[in-house]
Amino acid sequence: MARVYNFSAGPAVLPEEVLKEAADEMLDYQGSGQSVMEMSHRSKVYDNIIKEAEADLRELMNIPDNYKVLFLQGGASQFFAEVPMNLMKNKKAAYIITGQWAKKAYKEAQIYGEAVAVASSEDKTFSYIPDCSDLDIPEDADYVYICENNTIYGTKFKTLPNTKGHLLVSDVSSCFLSEPIDVTKYGVVYGGVQKNIGPAGVVIAIIREDLITDDVLPGTPTMLKWKTQADADSLYNTPPCYNIYICGKVFKWIKKMGGLSAMKEHNEKKAKILYDFLDESRLFKGTVVKEDRSLMNVPFVTGDKELDAKFVEEATKAGFVNLKGHRTVGGMRASIYNAMPIEGVEKLVEFMKKFEKENTK
Ligand SMILES: Cc1ncc(COP(=O)(O)O)c(C=O)c1O
């Protein structure tokens, strides 16, 4: 078996242990005589799977009782619409534009009301996080929206914005479970699971209970109303059963690794190896201001498009795959999510050093 080092931004590397366990249980899940793919979502066996997944997530993130955990479909992109549909009572919201995903969410919100861009880092190709300590947030804004880790550009909010008493909604798709967070600081925390948690097809949303009401925008489809999903414990209709089962296994894996503080330490160690090399390299350089660097997504360039392409090609041959930068920005990007082992980053840096030697005078 030849496994590669997979630096994909998502869908992304999963813990090998989890994949092996799932393989072992493929034909017969714990004596049920069925695969989890085949069983009814209304069965007792499956009910235990989804309940245990939720309980483990609650424990990992220390989620207070007054927050609901929902397992939803439609990807993070559908959630861009669900946020205004469920929260825009005054038809106004403030958006902080730190990359393409935040911008897409902002554009989606404009369909439903007045979305106001209160800060942006687009002037410098989203290479930094704007100062959000004293923003001009409209009094009657229903919420302030951020994308906490910008997958494409490799920036991360190190401190949350001062929302001046407004509700904070955060897309944590690419930093989910990478470090501890204080859930009470948010109204809604959500993300697609396909980076740090599991197979594409599930969005996990952690929503403060008082925000889950029947008072949604007219025309909101039943399925997109959080109350529908919350009242049915995410089983209003058939959920992505198998994917949730894998998420549950990843939660257990993270618990075994020591929880979110241990995960943070592991991620900081990995990111440091790569950033330290980028800072001293004569060929490669990072594209993000130091203080806003993401622990998860590390974009870098050589400054020469042809050399970038050569690097990606040679790296792929050497077993380091999916290092090509996002199609809109070029260069390279190494996504080093929870499941990327330290030796994956060490070996990548070794390979980069060799490439540098061969391609500089
Ligand atoms: C931060 C962030 N938000 C949203 C999305 C969109 O996710 P989805 O493809 O699940 O709609 C992505 C996808 O990569 C992302 O990185």
C-alpha cells in the first residue's frame, strides 16, 4: 500500500486509523450484519452513532447546553443562504471580507437583505486580516459575519472582531477542531467537515438555542429552517448517515490524541516547521503577513510561475500531492490539517530544500 502525503485543501487527509477502522467495519458494523451505509437512519444502531458523535463533539468543544449541534447537508455554500434566512430579522448584516468564501457569503446575503461590508483585505489580495477592533457596525445589524480561517489565502483571525454587542457568525470550515475555541463568544459556529473532520457532505452547525425560531424570512424552505432540523435532532429527513459516522470516528481520534489543546500544539509544531523554512528560504516565500498566518493552509510562491509548476510536478512525483495553489491565486498551498502527521511536513520541507538547491545558483 502506497499512501501519499496529501496536502489537499479539501476534501483532505483523514487519520489513517479512522480509515482502517471504517474498512474493518465495512461489511458488518459491530455485529449488526450491515454496513453503516446500508442501515436505516431510524434504527437504534444508527441513533447511537449520531448521538455518540454529538456527545463527543460537545465534550471536545466544551459546547454549552444552550447551544444546539446540527448535522446538515448542502455544504458550507448553502449555509451562506441559511444564515440570512434564519437571522436577518432587520434585513441587515455586517460582513468582514477576508477572502473568497467570506465574499461569497456576503454576496449571498445580498439576496435577502442589506449586507454591509464593514472591513475588507481585498486591497492586498487578502494577505492579511483587517483591524476589527473598532468597526463601523450598523446599530440594527442582525449579526456580524466572519470566515475565521481563509482556506485560499492562508490567513486566520487570531482575535475575534469587536462586534459591539452584535451576534457573531463564523465559518470555521478550514479550522474546525484545530484548536480550542470559546463557543460562548459566538451566536453561530459552522463549517463543512471535508477539511478537518470527515468526508464531504456534512455541515456541522453549533447554534445558540434562542436563535432557532419560527421567525425566519418568508419563503425559507422547510429544510433550510434551523428549527426544522433542531426539532428533529438532525433527522428530519435522511441525513448523510455514513459521513456522520466517519465524523464520529474522527471525534474519537481527536479525543485519543488529547483533545483540542493537544491538537493545537500538534498543529503549531507542524506549521512552525514549514513557516520557519519559508522565512529562511532563498527560493520560496510565504504570501501572508506573519501575524495573521493560518496554522492550516500555508500558501507560498517562488515568484516564477514556471518554477512553481515544475515544483508541483516534481513534488507530485515524489509523493507530495495536491500542492497546487487555488486556481484563482496560483503558486502553491500546503494544507496541513489535523490528520497530516509531523513527518509529512518534515519530509515536504526536506523536498523543498532539495528543490531549492537544484534550482538556485
Ligand atoms: C472557509 C470555507 N468556507 C466555505 C467553503 C465552501 O464549502 P462547500 O464546498 O462545502 O460549500 C469552503 C470550501 O472549501 C471553505 O474553505
